[in-house]
Amino acid sequence: MELIGYMRVSKTDGSQTTDLQRDALLAAGVDPDRLYEDKASGKKEDRPQLVACLKALRPGDTLLVWKLDRLGRDLRHLVNIVHDLTAREVGLKVLTGEGAAVDTTTAQGKLVFGIFAALAEFERELISERTKAGLASARARGRAGGRPHKMTPAKVRLAMAAMGQPETSVAALCEELGVTRQTLYRHVSPTGELRSDGRKLLTGR
């Protein structure tokens, strides 16, 4: 069994360092050669050292992080990572911060993370419910007039939420919003990210 540590700072200009994280991980027993470090935003997809770290883990190993927010982009991302680690018989231990009770090598730690997983599922359901309600509202408004409606800030936000759901049908979404597929894609990407027209609509610039 090996202990493997992962560190991350959000800025690459030198204004943030991993000194605190490194010291804590070393004190917890991680070998200096088993430390992985990224310098990137937690929301940024491209974190090569995290990918390398996860690949290096073997059954029986434990992944250590200083704080829970060093590991994932958001709650759902964290839950997905831990589910993958659990399936591979790899533990996760958080040393400090709000997630310090998480230690999936213990029964109590597994229970705590189970609560996090339930919260992530609850968040998913809320987004789905809000999306369905918003689309129904947009459809009702569309019946009031004879011509198709253009994109509005509300529709852009709804499209962002809907496009982020794997079960969303683009054709059905366009019909619900009263816009063409071309108009939709000018505002929102297939993964729900804002594009230039959508950004202009929401920010006015």
C-alpha cells in the first residue's frame, strides 16, 4: 500500500505556492517522490498531474489531499472521482478544511462522503426540475405570439442548464425554446458553456 499526494494552486504567476500543502502531505507520510502538483483553476479541465496521479494509484493505495477543494471542480466532480477510486479499491483522505472528516478507508469517512454524494444527487435533481419548469414556461410564452422568439437571457440560462444534461435532446430543446439549432449553438456550446453571442446577451458586451 502506498500513500500518494496531490496538490493544486489556482494561479501560475507565483503568487500562490504549494508549501503548506506539501508540508502537510509529507507530515502525513507521503513520500516526496509520490507528490503530484498542478497549477491551474479547479474549474479548468486540463490538469495533467491529476490525470497522472489518478493513473498511478493501485488497489490498496490511498490518495491524500490537503483540502477537498484541491481535488475537484465541484461537488459532482468530486463524487465521480471518489466513486471511481472506490471501484478501484483506492482510498481518499482529506487532511484539513471542511472535508477533513472524509477518509474513505474508514466506515465513518465513507458515511460522510455518502452524504456528499446524496447532496450532489439532490443538486442534479434541482437543476433538472428548474430546467423542465423553465422550458414549460418558455413554451407557454411562445404560444402567445405567432412568430418564433429570439434568444433571451432567460432562455440562454435555461439552455446552459439543459445542454449540460446528457439526456437532453437538442431538437426538443430548440422546439421548446422556439429557436433554430443554429441560433442555439451561437449562444451555447453542446456542453452548456457560453459562447460569444450568449455572453453578449448576458453581460451586454
